[in-house]
Amino acid sequence: MMEWALVILFGAAVLLFILSFSKKDSIKMDQQLEQLASNLGNEMNVLQEKIRNIEIDAEITVHEAGVLAMSSEERILLREVLDLHKRGYSFESIALKTKQPENEIERLLSPYIKNKNERRNVANDI
């Protein structure tokens, strides 16, 4: 009977000894997970700050360019016109597709074409 008690106690001691190692691994893993979560949180904060800065810069650029004064319909039209122009459509084709007068298409595209021609001139001067 005493022998069985010793065997049971010895078995329990071995079991507790093994569990103590797995508990240390679990604590290490918990610490690593906490550190990972902390790092991810810090990176998220940095990214959110960068996004806020980009949004502010975009708002300043838009305000300086005077695009805020445009209505949403005008912006949609401008996007469509610019898209068609970049895809190689002529002013006449763009006017037909958008059902706008050709001089309106020229007016909308003039700031973008001027910038493009200026860049070419600068490149040619070099």
C-alpha cells in the first residue's frame, strides 16, 4: 500500500514537473503575443498619423487648385473627360460621348494639357 502511494506521489511529481515547463512556454508565448500586439498597435498609430497627414495635404492641394468650388457633377464630368483624354480620344469624340460642347471639353482639359506641354518644353530645353 505504501509502495503504491509512493508511486502515485512520484508520478504526480513528474507530471507537475512536466507541466511546469509547459507553463513557462505558455508564459513566454503570452509575452510574445503581447509584444506583437503592442508593435502592431504602434504601427497602426503611425499609419493612421500618415493617413491623416496625407488627407490634410490633399485637402490643402485641392483647396489651392480651386477644385472645391466644383460641384460633384462637375467633378464626375471632369474625371470622365480626363479618362477619355488619357485613353486617346479626340476633343470631338469626348464631346460626343459626354454630350457636352467641344469648347467645354477644351476648357476642362486646358489646365491639364497646358501642364503636359510645359513639361515637354522643359524636357526639350534640357
